[in-house]
Amino acid sequence: MAYKRPQLVNGEFYHIISRTVGDTVVFDDEKDFYRGIFSIYEFNNSNYVSIWKRRREIMNEKRQRPTLPDYNYERKDKRDRFVDILAFSFMPNHLHLILKQLKDNGITEFMKKVNGGYAKYFNEKHNRKGHLFNKFRAVIIKDDDQFKNAFVYVHTNLISLIEPGWKEKGIENPDKVIKFLENSKRHSYPDYLGKKNFPSVTQRDFLLEIMGGAEGCRAEVGNWIKYKKELKDFGDIVLE
């Protein structure tokens, strides 16, 4: 059945995936990844955004405050946000987000600015032309169980970076995977555990309440990883 994007309604929550054209790798090196983080923070603003002006402001602040952590994106002026960003995960060729729409067409306008702005940066860097991202996909999240599933799904996508093929074979080293996920900067999971990663980017209170706080987040992800480990051990009787 062909995919049809649901109507995007203010106050509702959605799992979003934005994949590159031809699975082009765009978030591979550290600089590109940080530019992606910068984009989802800065472009979550219905006001005009000058990326170059913002980068100069951050550089000037870094000179005045040398101990300021890298990529501290907190703005002094108030943003007029399109969405609440509850979670994110940057894979090499796609981006996962959990979003709450705050204003009419908010998700569509936000994704247009993020994808268009990042494409301009990437195309200039690589002497490339044309679209970089396919149309984003969205699925509504309706209840607590779906929120928990979306939270775990988004934050376990990165497993394939250290265990390729885990979805088919199962997880070889659960402890290694858990440690990797808890310390990777490529997604919002560390912030949910109270480890400062990119705290300015996400609005976490809603999901923290559903998940049962930081320890609830850790338990949900850890239990799911152990379950996948057990799936491998069941072999041919597993129906997936």
C-alpha cells in the first residue's frame, strides 16, 4: 500500500523520518553531524534565521567565554517555535524526530527549513546540486504505549553503527550496545538520562513523565535490548 502522510494537527505528536535521496550519506563526519544539530535547533523558529549571523554570534561568545561548551545553542532572543522537539537521532543517511506541532503547518515548515538549509550547506561543501532529502514521512503517536515504543525505536536506531545487521541476527553484545547508546552524541538519549548533551534542542518533560523519569528511560531501552538479544537465541521459531 502506498504511503499517505497523515494530516498534521496542532497539539498532536508524530514520529518523523527524513531520508536522503538515494541514501546519500550526509551525517557521517563530526562537522556534518554538528551542522545537523545546529539546523534542527536554529530552524525551529518561524522568524527569519541567518545561519551565518548565528555562527558569528556563537564564535564571539566563545571568545568571551572560553569555557563555554562546544555547540551550546541557547539563544538570548526568544524563538517562535514551529514544534516541540521531543527526541532526535541522526543516522548517516536519515534523521528521526519525535515532534509536537505547535502551529498550523508547523511540522511541514520546520522540515522545509531544516532540509533546505542543510541541503544548501551540504551542496556547497561537496560541489553538489539538487534536492538532498526525499519528502519526510510522519506517523501519529496516539497513546502511552506508542510513545514508549517510539522513544525506544528512535534511540536504538544507532545500534546499526556498531552492530550492522542486528535487526536480523540479534544483538551480540548488549552491554556494549547500552554503553554506546548512553554516550553517543548523535541522539537525544543521553539528555533523557541526565547527561548533558544538547539540552537546549529538546523539550523532554512530557516524555520523561510517560517513561517514568531517567531510570524509566534506561529500563525501557535496556529491557528492549535484552529482549532482542533473546530473540537471536530463539532461532527459527521467531516470527519476524
